[in-house]
Amino acid sequence: MTKKTKEKTLVALDLGNNQIKIKTDKEEFLFPTAMLAVEDTSNESLIPTEERHAVFKTAINDNKNYYFGSELKEIGYEERWIRSIGYGLRRYNNETFKAMLTYALGVSVASNGPGMHTVDVVIGLPTSDVGDPRLLDDTEAKKCISDYLLGAQALTISGEKYSINVEAIKIVPQYFGTLVNLVYDEALEIKDERIISSENCIIDLGGGTVLGDIVNGLTLGGKKFGDDWGVADIIDELRTKVNNNYQKTIDANVLMSILKVGSDELGYHYVPGNSNYRLDLTSEVVEIRNQYTSRILAKMRTEIRHPEKLSAILITGGGANIIYGDKLKKEFPEVEIVKESELANVRGFYTFGKIFGLGE
């Protein structure tokens, strides 16, 4: 008999080009937006990796076996990861993106065990893909996602079957997550009146995009700007520099990890399995961080004509940890770097869902 959970789960999803973020009432997840075919690894280890790590499969990709989630970095084989980097409808219609949506729902309920689950979902998209946030399917992008998600989702995780019924879905502009996260605490009490009563600019430095929105309080709308390049492009440039300087090819995901654990003061070092080998990449990383900062500054100068009218320019997303915030603040004193910026949006999506009674 299939086990059925009694409670409904509120799931907040942020499927960025570079990182997937998930939040429920029990857990938060942050891991690469990627999956790895089991068949690409199973013949290269005495102990098959599928016996040590969760294996996902669903009908959208012919029930093939894939690794997905927090264990990907441990498994490795980064050069064989399958990603869903893209923009607009082309990305949302992609089989890989849809599979990862289903897998992400599986991750969100996995701690409750296999069986039947009911969820409500809040997901954020770039402003240009959202249209009128009050309507579920007024843009092709929103319709594509809602048509796929609403209703029954079925997947298998390591041989155990999960049936997930998506009862309701809210699709909101990506920036709205950061705003809601800054305004409300976990008890849904207002903790920052300033955001509500003023005009602010939110710049989301994502894996594949730069998304800017200038909005008044918590209103849904306002001026938007952006570019179809992001952290992934910066890492690719760093990868090219390292290859040119040292004739060493280092996977983009490894370089991203080096940026996260290193610092300008302590340096950025590549240390593979052989601990006797240590490659100092500090000069290359500092150069690429400066280039990234200069590009963002140039975009801000063009798009933010009257910064003096803004209460704050909020820098969020994964790129907020790469950019030199002090250089932004020198020219734009209104700049604030959002704390735990990679999770700010998804936490706000979750709070938004609670405000509207989702998951109850």
C-alpha cells in the first residue's frame, strides 16, 4: 500500500542557472543546477556510485538514472554534468529543466519518506518572464511552468516511489523574494519599515543573468533592466586565463568552489587530490573580480540615473559574494550587499507563500 502523508508542504524553489535553492519548513538546500547520468560513472569504480548516492529518475527523460542534488560535488565528474543554462521560454521548455523541477520537488519531500505527498509551490522568475504577477499564466513562460508543475508529479529516488500532487503554484518576480525576506521575519512580523515606504533597486547577480528592478516598496512592477551574462560567464573567463597562464584546465565548478573558500587576503588556491601540488590563482581571481565589478558598475551608471531617490541599492544573488562591494559603495553610497545572498530570494518566496496561506 502506498504511504500517504497527511500534511501539505510549502515548497519554495529558485532554479537559477548556476545554483538550485529550495526551502521548506524543515530544510534548506543549495546545490548546483546540474545532473549527472549514472552510466557516465558506474564503470569507473570498484564500488558503483549508485550504491552510495541517491539516484533520481522520472518519465520526462525516459526514466534514465541520474544523480542530482547536494551529493553531486562529492560524486565529481563535473565535466560530465548536464546543465540547463538558458533564457526565457527556451529554458523552461527544455527537458533537462523540467526534469530538475521534478527532482527538486522530490528533494523537498524526501525527508518525509516515499509515498504520496501534497505540496504548494512558490517559484520566482526574471521580471521579464513574469508579466502580471496576479495572473498565473499570462505569459508563455509562466504557462509553461504551471502547465508542467500543476497536478501529479511522479519520480523514483533510489528505487523508492514518490507521487507529488502540486495543488497550487505562485510565480513571482525573482527580486520580490529578496524584498520580502528583508521586510518580514519568520513570524511574519515587519522588521524593516524602510523597504516598504521607499523606492529601492534590487540587482540580482545570478549564474547566467544580471537582473535589475527599481520598485516602490513591495509593489510588483517598476523599471527593469538586465543582461544575459552572469557568474557562469565570469568563471568561464577565469578558466580561460588559468588555461592560458598555466596550461591547466580546471573545471568551472571547481573554480567556483575556489572562489567561495578563498579570499584576497589568504589567496585562492587549486589543490587537487595530490596535496603536494598547489597552484596559486590569486592574481587571476583578483583580476576577474575587478573586471566583474567594473561591468556591474558600468551597468549601474547607465540604468540608475537618479540614485539619490533610492533608499537602497540591494545587491543579491551568488555574484554578490564575488563582486567588490566597497568599490560599488564608493560610487553608489546607497549600495547594500544582502547577507546570505544566494538564499535571500528563496527564503522570501517561502515567506510570501506563508503570508498567502499556502502549505496549509
